[in-house]
Amino acid sequence: MDYILMLLPSMLKGLTVTLKLFSLTLLLALPLGILMGMARLSHFKPLKWFMEFYVWLFRGTPLLLQLLFMYFGLMTIGIRLEREIAAYLAFVLNYSAYLAEIFRSGIQSISPGQYEAADVLGLNRVQTMRNIVLPQVFKRVLPPIGNEVINLVKDTALIYVLAISELSRVARTHVMRDDTFIPFIIAAVFYLIMTGTVQQAFKWLESKFDYYR
């Protein structure tokens, strides 16, 4: 117990870094994903083609590789980013691509008849999207978004490649120094608490959006 109490300050410091990356990615990637999802369905061909390429690029390459490119790759062409900024940028761009596809499929799942009804009521495209389409889309895409958010919690461990002291890197440092697996157990408990909290939050959201109970 004394050893665990000795570990907690550094582990909590690593947890703070993990939570900061998680929160900022979620805060920025969600609205970007909505906008990109709508752009994927745009009638303006160049925008649609660009978004198709963007989604293909960031979904088709490993997040780990994107992290390395944002820091080391850009450095080779004279663009030097701070390690944390490179990590935030890679995570936001990656997760916004996945969320864009989720929202695109959600928007396409809405019956065309609802757009026609909105047009009869005199609603413009923005009003239709805000008042009729998006509320239904959010209900339908909550489960896949929940899966992505849980993945985000675990993917935060990848920033160890940029020598950022997040939770798993701190645990690994203590394991190598003290020759014990206890730090890994503590890290696992923290991750389980985070993913469990996310699961309960999305379960609550799904119940709130369940119109047919």
C-alpha cells in the first residue's frame, strides 16, 4: 500500500495528460465530424471529392503513423510543432474523419420524405437540418459514436511515441525502474474507470433519446 501511495502522484499527473488529450479531441472532433459529414454529401463536387480523399487518408493510415508525421515528418520540411500540439492535431484530424463517416451514414439514413415535408412547410436547408434531421441523426449514431469515444480513451496511450508522459508511459517507466507490474494494474484500473464512465454516459444519452419507450 505504501508503494501504491508513492506511485499515485505521478500516475495522476499522467492521467491528467490523458484526460486533457481525450477532452480536447472530443470537443473539437465532434463538431468537425458533423460539418465534414454534411460536406461529404455536398452537391459541390470539389468539396465532396476533397472530403472523400480526407476520410480515405485518415481512416486508411494508422493513427500512430499520423502522430509520427505530425511531429517528425513536418519537422523535415521546416514546420516544428510542440509535442502536445502535434498529438492534439493528429488525434483531432483522425477522429473527425471517423466521426464524419458516422454522421454521413446517419444523415443518409433519414427518409427523403422528411426533406420533402420540410420543404412543403417552407423550411430552408439549414432549418431542416437543425430542427428535423440532426436530432434524429444524433439518436441513430449514438452507439457507434460511443464505440469511437471508448477507442479514443485507449488510443491516448499512443502519444508515448512522442515522449509525452501520459498514463501508460508513466506506468511503463515505473515498471522498468522498480521491476514490478503494479503500475500496470493501477493504469488498467484508471482506464477501466474512464471507459466505464463513458459507457454509462452513453447509456444515459441513449435512454434520453429513446422516443419509443
